[in-house]
Amino acid sequence: MSERAKLSYLCVLLLLALALVGLSIANALQAVNAFQQERNATKAGDVDTIRPWMTIHVISHVYHIPEDYLDSSLQMAKANPLHRATLYEIASHKRQPVDQLIRTLKHIILSYRKEHPGSSPSVQLLRPRISNFLAPVSGETKV
């Protein structure tokens, strides 16, 4: 093979490698963006972010709903071994689709929020912090 053919072959391989790196970077940025959007939605209390891997304890913590309220709404005792199980495991034990259990939990959370206004994390996130509006007094600068 001539030197020119080898160089052409290497250039094609280099361009192919650069294209693959570019695609990988684009996919990584897309994944980071999707993660950030889901994280922000979860922080805002969006019930559409409930996933089958979550437990009742996690849902209680993330969506600011008392764990006892969720347990009683789902007719689960605290002593039940499924108390710390994932939604997928609970649905499997109850012989129902996990999507149905998630829909039930969404309804329970939204009902709780209607009964207890101000319990939604989105209300807490929208409150401005007073420290954001305080300016240094008499021209002093913070170090």
C-alpha cells in the first residue's frame, strides 16, 4: 500500500473517530439535560416523576406527604415486610400493574395536597429568600 493510501485511510479513520466522539458528547449532554429537568420537576413536587424503583419512604420524603398517610391510603401496615419495598415489588405482590399503583399514588398525593394546602414543595421553592434581597449596608462589601 502506498504512503498516500495509508494517509487517506488514517484520515478517514480519524474523521470517523471524531464523529463518534461528537455523537457521544451530544448524547451525554442530552442525558444531563434530561436529568436536570427531571430533578427540577421532582424538587417542584411534580407527581409525574414517581418511578417504579421508589419506595413509600422515598415518596413520602420527596413529595412531603406523611408516610403513615401513604401507608393507610394503600392499606399497608408498618409491620408489613413490603413497607420498605419498591413500588414494583409492591405492585407485583398485589398482582397489579406498577403503572396502576403509580396512578393510585399520584391521586393520593394530589388529594393530600388539596386537603392540606401549603404542603406542596413547589410552594416552598417559590418563596424568595430574604437574604437574596439584602444589600451590604453603607457600601461595605462581603469578603
